Amino acid sequence: MSMANYNDIDSYIACFPEKTQKILEKLRATIRKAAPEAKETISYGIPTFTFYGNLVHFGGYEKHIGFYPGADGIASFKKELSDYKGGRGTVRFPIDSSIPYALITKIVKFRVLQNSEKAETKSLKGKRSIFH
């Protein structure tokens, strides 16, 4: 797969073999269900969901699906993700293994809450009274 510029998630997913497309579509639906208010876009060349900033990213590769919930999303589920390779803000799910969609749902909901709390804190800082 080339590093082409994609206009939307549909065109991104369409470039993969059918088996990978099915996984990516199910992952997309899982994220959408867990974060129905999130917006879809392409960022960093991969599918991205935003909700008060970046929520999660995902991408397809030859042998794995990359899922990028950020460093806090990985650290908060470190034990549950221990069977998978990854890094500070990423986890790789092998294409030939079962994808843990229930865990992905938990991580996305965690990220929604996290981004909501950050947005609320930011909003409150902007509304401080001159008398405080």
C-alpha cells in the first residue's frame, strides 16, 4: 500500500485487501458506536476520530492493524493490552488474530471521557470571573 493522500476513511479502507477492509470497517463501526458524537477525518494519513481534539487513530498494514489512542489510552489499559506489541501511544493487533473490539470500545470511551474533561477544564478556565 502506498502512502497516498486520502480524502476520507472510505477511500483509505478501499485500498486494502478484502479481509483487511472488513476488519477496518468493523473497527470504524466499533469506534463510531463508542463515540457517536466524534467526527471522522484523515489525519497523519490515517483514519482519525476527533472529539474535542484527536480521539483515536487507526491504520491498516500488511500484517497488523494499528490503533492509536494516545499515551494515556495505552497506559490506562496496559494490563489488557499486554498480549500485543506496541509503543507509548500505539498498539498493533495482528490481522490473523482476533481483534479485541470490546477492549477497543472501553479505550475509546475512556478517551471520550478524557477529552470531555479536558474541554470542560479549558472552558472553565476561560470563564473565570475577574473577582476570583
